Amino acid sequence: MPDTTTAAYVIDRIVANTLTYSLLLAAIGTLSMAFIELVKGVTGLRRYFHRREFNRWMQDPASRKETMILTTGGVRYENVLFEQPIERMLGQIQAAANLSLEFPDRYPNAYAFFAKEDLEVKKMQTTARHKPDSELWADFAEHTARVGVTAKAGARLEEESRAAQQARVRLGNLIARRLDAFQNRTQYLWARGNQLAAVTIAALLTAYVLTRNKDITGPEDFIALLCLSLLAGMVAPIAKDVVSAISGIRTRA
């Protein structure tokens, strides 16, 4: 029968050594994330990133100008929009899209951009005979805003209104999906960039710590240092969870 005391001692030593390395990686991961947050706060990196992605998405200057008016009151206040997290920024853009959809005659450039996918779908449907939803709703909104709804024209406008309202609902869903796609893409690029920066900084810090205790005397040492640094860089961001789990094991033991 195995000696349980010896087995417990071995397990305790493994846990202790693992905890030591995990604490080191957790400290490196914490320092890396703190440095990244400091750089983002000082340089306004998120603002530049959001502006770049937004300009790539909405390339027409006239559409961007109208959208900025609807979100922040003008281009000169655009930093207020781009400094926000992506969820809040997209909430403001969604409100601007809804306003352009409600008043396409007042904000034609923003409306043309947000409803662009509807025209592209129309081009694919070569056999379709109906007007695109964007044109149908824009014509109805402009007509009612210009002439109003009189008693004489009420019956005719009521029939037109049904088709126009259906077109507006379809446009609203299409615009919402387009905004979701932009948000998902921007979130993905931002998260990947943060992850790459965290791994790179953690790997550099690990290499620094290792070289402080051991000299690099040959190519084998350099390759080993590079591999260990890259591995530590990938593990460092999740080392806090490892430390918590191992600490729980030692506490129960």
C-alpha cells in the first residue's frame, strides 16, 4: 500500500512550486495590464482607434458630418464620441441612424449611408419590380412632410402609409444588423490588439526577469529563453485564476 504521507508531501511540493511560478506570472500579467491601461489612458489610444475604424466604415465625408451632428452636435466634438467604450459609442450612432431614418429629407447623406445595403440588395434582385425600401420610405416621409395629411388625401395616404411603414421596419432591422456587424468587428480588433500587447509585454518582462538570474552564453540558452518568455507571456494574463485555484487547494489541504 503506498505511503499516503509521502504522496501528500509530493503533492504539496508540486502545488507549492506551481504556486510560486503562478504568482510570478500573475505579477507579470498584472504589471502588463496596468502598463497597457496607463498607455491607453495617457495617449488616448482608444479614441484614435475608434476614429480610424469609424472613418473606414463611413468613408463619405458628408455622411460623417451629418452623423457627427446627430451624435455630438458637430465634428469639433467628435472626441466625446470616440473616447467612449464601443457599446456606448454604438448607442449614440444607433440614435443618429434612427433620426436619419425618421427624417430622411433632413439628413439625406446619413440616411443614404445607413440604408446603402437596401440598394445593394435591390441591385441583386434584377427581376424585382417594387421600389427599394429606402426610396419608398424616403419618398413617403418627404411627401408627408411637404404637404401634410389633409382630410382629402387621408384615405390615399393611409394606403401608402402601410407600405411605407413596412419598408421602414425592414430598413430599421437592416440598419440594426449593420451596426451590430460594425460593433462586433471593432470589438474583435480592439480585444485582439489588447491581447497581443499583453502577451508581448508579459513576454518581455519574463525575459528580463530570467536574464537577471542567468546569463545567455549560447544559442541554446537564447532559444530556451525565447520559448519560456513566449509561453509565460501567453499564460500570464490568466495566471490570476491559477493562483486563486491553487490557493484554494492549499487552504483545503
